Amino acid sequence: MSQANWAEGTAVERSAVDGEAGLHGAAGSSPGTRPSQSAVSPAIHTVALTKRFGATTAVNSLSMTVERGEVFGFLGPNGAGKTTVVKLLLGLARPTGGDGLVLGAPLGDREARRQIGYLPELFRFQALLTAREVLRLHCRLLALPKHAWEEEVGSALLTVGLLKRGNDRVGTFSKGMQQRLGLGVALLGTPALVVLDEPTSALDPVGRHDVREIIRGLRGRGSTVFLNTHLLEEAEHVCDRVAVIDKGTAIATGSLDALLARQSTVRLRVGGLGEGWWSELGRFGRWRRQGEWNVVEGIDPSRIADLVDALVARGGRVEAVIPEHQTLEARFLELLSER
């Protein structure tokens, strides 16, 4: 039986590109310039990256930078081009236009791929193999020294919570357990960059919490995590920065604080003023009544104190001030609606 037949999905995608080298990378220079190799280059850097399939443009002039050591969320609706971008970064597809670097090397570079751990969204392991056998196979595909296999396998099983099931056949695993095993495969070899495609889609709340802790641990040891997900709550929990992609184009990129702060809301309960007093304070945001509350939408959080001062200066009695930040899901839907 050939190695490719032993394990489908992850093993096939890794070995098809590089034989036993597997997929382990790329990065670049400052945005807007052609990437050049550098020891201090970002983990990922693309400039006008484009991919067309006939008359269909899946990725449209995508420029982005993912810094080393950060958790970067890649968000977008189904059909937005996220998976195509991942394939371009991993060298599983060739761009039609533009350029990029991963871990300081051109897209598809063999040595860079050795430093990437990859969990695809859809994968399947041979049901007759045990979890340990699956991990040993991938140690071989990654060309790891044979004397290090058992330590790598044990560490991966412990990290993803499958240590007690290591000798059980994959065919007896639930979907969530197989997802954990796939994550364990992606962690072999201490990769510098870990690309996770919907890593929590099959997990229960406990499993999702465990994956978040694993991602935080990867960041703590200096690895970069590229998280492709439609579960916005997951991105909100662990990501340092995110990019929102729609129709192959990045429509917003930045830290969560930067993306959400622009759309903050504050609820106020104010006494001592006549009717319609808020009409003179439109410079702070959009006002509306909600029962006994006045709600100001779109206010800059740094100006909430100025708003309170303005109310007091007009003789108002400020009884309550409740800042509310827009959720990532609301901001995500708002960005898409603007398109």
C-alpha cells in the first residue's frame, strides 16, 4: 500500500506538492512594495495577489501583511475566496497575478513549506490506522528525524487531548476527535506558521475552548497562526488582527480594537434637561431614544468623557453612562452590506 493511500486529506495535500517534504510556509516587506527576502520579514506578505479561473476572479488584487508571532483571522462569507487564498499561500495553486512571500520565501518554496503546519477544512484519515500511526506517517512525510517521532507524537496527542486514545483506530473517533487529530498533525515539527482552516467547526464548546488555548500557546511560543474561519466569535476570542475578505478583495484589515472602536455606542440616562436637548449634540454621533435611555451610535470612545462634560455644562444630570462596543459579527455584516 502506498503512503498516499494510507491517509487522505492532509497527507495527500502535503505530499502531492513535495513528496516526503510535506507542507511546512511565506512573508515579505512593507505593504505596497514588491516583497524581498529578509530574516525579519513578516510571516505572510502579499501584493496584488490575484487568481482567476477562466472568467471568474476568485482572488482580486489582495494585499495583506501578517506579522510574525501574531494570530491573524481571515474572515469572509462562503465563496469569498478564503480557501483559494490559503492554497496560493501554501503553493497548492499558482497565482494569475501579483506576488507574495511566506516566511521570507516565494510562494510555494520547498524549504518554507517545511515550516508550515496546515489543518485543511476537509480532510480524512484512513479509518484502520490508529491516531499514533497517523501521526507517525506525517512525521515521515515531514522528514522529521526518526528518533524524534515518538516524542513528537506524544506531545501532539497530549496537546489536543487524545493521549488516552492514541492506540485507538481513527474509525472509532467522533468527528470532533478527528478534528483534534487533524490539529495534532498540523502541530508536528514545531512549525513557525500554522494555517488553520475552520479548526473548531466540528467541536463542542469544550473542544472550542481547548483549541483557543492551543492557539494562545502557539502565539506564546512565537509561532504565527493564520486562522481561516466563519465563526466570528472564535476570531474575537484569539485574534490580534483580522482581515475581512469579500469577492476576493480585502475590505477591512486591522486590530479588533481598531475595527470595532469606530462603531462604538453609548447609552445615557440624563435628567434635568428639556425636550430635544440632544439635537444640539449631533457632533458626537447619531442619537435615538430607547425608552428612558438616549443612545448615541458611532461615537468615538475617547469622546464619551467630552459628551458627559457637555451635558453637565448644559445643566444636565447624568444618571448613567453605559458604553457598548459593536460585536465583530455586527461589524462584519455592516462591512458586507456596504459592499
